[in-house]
Amino acid sequence: MKLKKLIALGMATVMTLSLTACGGGSNEVSTTKDSSNDTVSNEASTTDTKTEDDTTAEGSELTYASITLGEDYTDLTASIKWMHHKTDREEDGTIQAYIDKFNETYPNITVEHEGITDYAESALLRLPMGDWGDIMFIPSIDMVDLETYFLPYGTVSEMSELVNFADQWKYQDMCYGVGYMGNAQGVLYNKAVFEKAGITKLPTTPDEFIADLQLIKDNTDAIPLYTNYAAGWTMGGQWDSYLGAITTGDTTWLNQKFTHTAEPFANAGDGTGAYALYKVLYDAVANGLIEDDYTTTDWEGCKGMINRGEIGTMFLGSWAIAQMKAAGENPDDIGYMPFPMTINGKQYATAGPDYCYGINANTDKDRQTASMVFVKWMVEESGWCDFEGGYPISKTAPTSFVFDGVEIVNNDSAAESEADLMNQMNAESELNFNNGGDSKVMKIVEDASAGVAYDDIMAEWTKKWNDAQSSLGVEVLY
């Protein structure tokens, strides 16, 4: 990818694929150098069964599958740097604690870590400069550019035996990204508030959900739906994440059919599809079922509010469960339910990775090997994914994640020949679905509050989409 294109993406987009709040309130970059290599087990200090000249089953390339943790490369000496967005885990010492544990087995691999608050933009700006280190969470780039910047972990089929979502960052059947945690997409709710409101079963349709919000307003003091409008990323980044299989029951719709659909925002008439998805938010605002002043919402404050029963529902990924449980004295009151939409008698939830570890393709072999070892240890041994309440990444590590009563599916990837088509449609239409499109969803809140008709909003989106299809010469098939 050309530098100009990367910088443009960095300025215009925010990585919102199953987006996780990083937590830190400062805009400063936090950098911590690991120096805790003092704790060394006897086995770790004497065992080394591979060197950089060893080959794997693939022939000569280092792969994720070829590494046996605790046995291979335990005498490897290297210094690596990891750039990430989890400033909250920088500040509370969690990341350093994991590195300390890693160094018990790999005492000579020094891991420097840098947490960045404005990660989505900074990562895109720094990627082509090459000053980001050895491991980064892959920002929003085109699939065709993966091999330029990142080392493959192995083939998608090989990696699929070991991790979930091995095809998230793939190019020419090679896996370039491994998630640090997974997210399922549903709705947070407070069980005690639902009980007090008189809600006896979870809603399964948009109409039922709006009716339940009304019960919360009528029978409790809680805010029925907390929009988190002021945070921005909680708008498009979250609401767009329900597009696709959750709202259509079709795993091919989002990445294969959406760009070729003439009227993707038309009213299906049965409470499904993109029209019904965004109308949930519109109706909640229009009916006064949100906070009194949406411009003053407080992301950090809402965590304690829902824990205390001051909020009924929030639309966030499953990554938020652990944060809300930890925010007060009522963790058992925090529940998680499927998005309130039913297709042919079924409710769906998509699950996918949050940010994915990518390894620098342009560093030396020792650093690449150390990076691969560290990534595999973080995924399979650290327990970080489970600590965050994430949907599991590793297929071998234990997990406590439970999401009953819903079919977990994945949105199928785009054809390689159209790998960049959605990015082009987003740019041309300026709607930016799953690509930092906070403004369009924030405008739904604004328009609903101002009395603008919902169908007028959808008509405007349709025109922008159709104009983009025409400008790009996209064949309309559906």
C-alpha cells in the first residue's frame, strides 16, 4: 500500500471490528521496557531444541504450529517490541505481569511494550515508516498488503486447527493475524433492572425490545438504553457490528452481497435486516427511552452505573462483560443476551477476533522467532483472553465463555478478487460501515431527537450507496 493511502486511511478510519475500549484517559503514549529476566526455572535455562536454522514440516519457514511452547527456543536471546491499544492494561500492570510470567520460561526474550490511546490512526501512520517494532495489532489495511508488512503464521487450514478466526487476516490462503481475544456480538443488560421492570423473558424481536425498554422506563428509575453517544466509537463501531448474519441469517450477506445489493436498507417488513437494526436505536431515541442528554454520556461512568442498576441495557460486544462486572459490587446482575432479532425462528450472534497480533516481516530471524513464540504463548498460555471475558481464540486453552440460546456464526470473507471492494464502497459513499463510521449512527440519534423521519434517513443512505455503486461500476445482483 502506498504511504499516501495508509495516511489517508489513518486519518479517516477507526478500527471498529468488534472494537474494545482501551480504557486510558490520557492521550499520551505509554511505553514500558521489560527488565524482569531474573526468574528462571532450571528446565527453561537448559532446554533448547530448536535454532533459527531448524526446518519445519513446511520445509524451511517458521510457523505457529511448528513451535512447542516450553520446549522450543527457550535459550533464544532477542529483544522485541510490541505496539498495542490496551492502555488500560498498561496502567494496571496486567501486561507487564504476563511478560514476567513469559520470562519464567523464556528468560532471554526481552519484550518492550507500547500502549497507544489513538491506536487506529497511529498504527496506520507508523506501519509504512517501519518504526513500530516486531509485533503490532494489525490496523485496518487492505488484505493485499498483508504480505508486505507481516509474517505469515502458516496456512489458513493449518491455523484453523489451532485458533478460531484464522481467516480474519488472510491472503492467498496464508494467515497473517491471530486474535488476542474474541468478541461475540450481543446486548448487555442488568438482570435486576429487568426483574424490577417486570420483564419475564428476554426479547427476541425489535418490537419486544422497545416494549421492554418502555417497561424499564415506567417501572424503574434506570435509563432504559444508554447510548454512549459522546464516546463516538460506541456508535458506528458497535451498531455496524450487528450487520450481516445477525440481522439476515445469511453469512454471505455482509462481505459478499452487501456491495452488490440495490436496496440494502429497505424495510423487509418482518423486523429483520439493516433497516430493522438501526431502527432499534432510532425508536429508542424517538420514544424517550435513552438518557436525558445524550451529548453528556460518560463511558467510564457507565460501567458503574449499569453495575448499580442505573442502566437497563447497552449495546456492546461481549468484551465489555468483564469490565461491567468489575465496576461495582453487583457482578452477578450483569447479563448478556443476543441481539433482539429472529430470522426463521433462530437468533444469531457473530463472533470474531478483536485486534489481531501481526509480526513484522522485515525484521531479522531471531526477532521474528521470538515474536512468534511470544504471540503463541500469549494466545495459549497467558489466559489473557479469558481474563478479559473474551470469546476464545485458542482451540486448546480453557475458557469460561458461555452464550446460550443463540447460534454462533461467522460472516464469510469476501472473495479475494473483491478484497478491497467494501473499502472502496465505504470511501465513495462515505457511510463507512465497520470502518469508523461513527458519524452516520450518531446522526441517527440526532435526527431521531429532532423528529426527522427514519425512512428519510434510510433513503439518504440508499442514494449514497447506489451512487457509489454507479461510480465504481459495481454490478448490482440483488
